[in-house]
Amino acid sequence: MKTNKNNLIIWVAIVLVVVLGLVWYFSDKSRSLLSPTTSQGPAREQYTNAKGKKWGPLPEGVYAFQVTNSDKTEGPKFLEGKIDPLDVSVGDTQNMRVVVQDSVGIVSVTAEIETDKDTVVVPLKKTGIVTYENLMPERYAVQEGQLKILSKEDIELNYKQKILAEKDGLIKSVRAAGGDKEVWEGSWVVRDTHTTTYHTVFKAKNTAGQEKSLTMAWSDPCFANPPFGGNKNITSSCSFGAVGVGSYGAVDGWDGGNITLDPGVNVSSLETVGYFVWNPGKSITIGSNASFTLTSGHQLRQSCLYLTDGDLDGDALSSIRSYNDGCGTVSGKNRLQSIVSLSDCDDTRSDRDILRSGYRDADGDTYGGTYANNECYSAAEVGFTNTDCYDSNGSANPGQTGWFTTNRGDGSFDYNCSSGSIEYDETAVSYCQLAKAPDKNFLTLLKDSLIKKVAAVGEYGWIGGIPACGDSGPFNWSDSFCEGTGGTPYKTSACH
């Protein structure tokens, strides 16, 4: 009796450990999926695709993804996959693994990789089947054509129910409804670059001859380039997350309207961690056989998107987005739907929006003289004619009439831009003579002058010649000099 009691205690302990283990497993798995890190990591290279649009940077290492399919998908259905690594160089080996399901069975799966100048078709081999326990929990679903975010509770409940169904012997009926979840794998050696074109197209064919494609158009950004706002219709497969990583992680999406994926289109996340955002009250419609592909670290979020736009001119300095659930005014930022350009070169002045070339007025005298070659200035700042001879001194310009005793800054006194011809302010040379009075004869004047009773008069001017510009010399300012009662005054020579 005691032995049975001990056995019961042992079995209870085992069951308790198993239950606690399952609770930890599901909670940890959901937590890791629902709360990804937003570490920026090292900066990675960006590219420009064949259409001139910026894309990248590509994530390094293993790229694991999950596919949310349209509720109107017929034939083979891709569930998830892994590409290791996604960002490759010539000579690297890239491994690929996809899980595909079909009620009648799969006969072939291929991966068609298109790069800058090459297209390679890689046949994949079936390596086994998996159960729900080995798949990522389904975090999103398409209901009546609309992409929906499942709650944490729904994710866990759905996942547990499918696992328990397989474990409780219902595996045959579950598989009969959708078919085995088949694993197909393959690899290839990279022989071309992917700076302008990078597409991976998985194709699966079932026993009935139906073929389904999953296009991962890495080099074709969906939402990175303006115009923004309004409803967004996606007509071909593309990727998101190509706008760079900021403090919010890799944030991308659409602002100001609904999103519609045309039939057969696949939208896939480029970054491994981040958020895809669309506005509250707006929808994402998934067409027949279309799909939405996310990495395990990427989340859908209903919020509002913003770009840094300090002068609120609709021209952003950077493509890196942030989100705000309140959708209100955010200091220094503008709603994505209000952005018309990503070319702003000065986010503090609305008139300085793009790089321009032309003559500008650097010294503020309204005459142009300094050439701006593709620099950040307003149209008004580079709209001057090239007439200023020295654009580092506002006093030096073609309209100058004043006189200056110091050089303009470069050693020259050509303040009026007369092609180097210097003009002097004072050109007269001084001389002295006796003053004449109508009521006195010459003898009287001579006598008076000897006893200093009559003043001599002089011609104002330089004494002994004109000094060089900026130099000082004796100058006759008054009759006292000629009378001999004044000293020898000095003056600095002024020019222009």
C-alpha cells in the first residue's frame, strides 16, 4: 500500500513538471514572438534597384519567415521557410528550406533566384514532414479577405489545440483536411551580385498539376518611396523594411489609407526585427492566392507613421520612420502621409529643400560672386548674377562709391570692382601763398606779413606727394600750416 502511495506521488510530480514545462514553453515562445528586440546592430550597406529606388540593407545570418496566406488560396500553400544566409556574396553557399502543404500532396518544389545578371533554378528535395509543434505559432490570419492581428490568447489557444489534436490521435483527420506539412530543402553557390536585382521565387506543384509561387522580391521596396498617403494598391510582389533601422527598430508600412494586395502578390519583410504599421480604422485586403510574409521578429501594428521633418515643409531629411499610437502632433515630426519628398538637405529651413547650383551672395551686399556647386541653398540664395569682385566683404561691390583706408581683405583696395584700377580720394598737392586784400597795397601786405598781421592761405592737399593706399602722409588741412603757426598734420590715404 505504501509502494502504491509512493508511485502516485511520483506520477503526480511528473505530471506537474510536464504541465509547468508546457506552460513555460508556450509562454516563452509567444513572448519571443510578440516582443522582439529592436537592437540596431551594425550598419549595413544599402543598394539602389534597377528602377532607381533605394532598398536594403539586408539582414545578416539566418532569415526565418512565416507566411500568412489568403483565405482564398487554392493548391499548394507555403507555411514557413528559412534562408541561410539571406545576404550573400559571390562564392557563398546559400541554404533554403520551406514547409509546403497541399491536400493532394506535393510533387516538386524549386527556388528561382534572380540576381543582377543571372537567374538560377535550384530544385529542392523533400526531406520529411513536420507537425504543428515544430512550426512557428500563427500570429496573424486572413478573415473574409482582411489581414487580422491575433491576440496573444488566440495565438496560444490555436497553437495548443493543433498540437493536442495531433498528439491525441486526431492527426489523420487534421492532415486529411490540408495535407501533410512537407519539408523541402536545397542549396546553391552564389555566382553573381545582387545590388540592383534580388528575387527568390519558390514554386510548388501538387499531384494535380496546380502550381503556386511565393515571390520574395527583396530588391523591390513597397513603401520606401513617395508619394505617400491615400489608398495603396500593391500590384506586384515587394518587400518592406527597406527604410533603415532607427530607435523604434525597422519601422515601415503605410499611412493615411487602406492597403490592397492584388491576387498572387506576396509582401515580405526585409528586416528580421521591426514593425509593419498601418492606421487604426484602415484595412489590409489580401487578394486570392496572395500572402503576407513576416519574420519571427517582425510584428504588425496599427498605429500612425511619422518622419523627422523639423521645418514641417513636407520634405524629410531621412527615410527612417517612427510610430505613434495616439496619431497626434509629434514635435519635430510630420505624418508620413504629408511627406512629398525625402531629399531635404536642411531640416531647419523650409526654403532649403534640395541641393542647388548657382551664384550666391556670401557677404550680403546683394551682388553674387561665390559659386555654389550642388550645395544646400534656397533658390533665392543662388539666384544672383556673377558681378561681385570680392564676395567676402559686403563693402566691396560694383555699386561702391565710398573710400576706404584699409584693404578689403585680400590685400586689394579695389572696392568698386573696377578691374583692379585704384582711385584715390585726395589728388590735390598743397601749396601756400599770401592772402590779398583790396584795401592794402603790396608794401603794406609785405610789412604786415613780416609781423604776422596778415594770414597766408594754402591749397588743401598732400604735402610732398600722395602716399600709397592705406599709408599716412603730411596733409594740409588749414591756413595755419601756411602761416607757420600750425604743426604738420597727417592723413591716411583712402582709395576704392
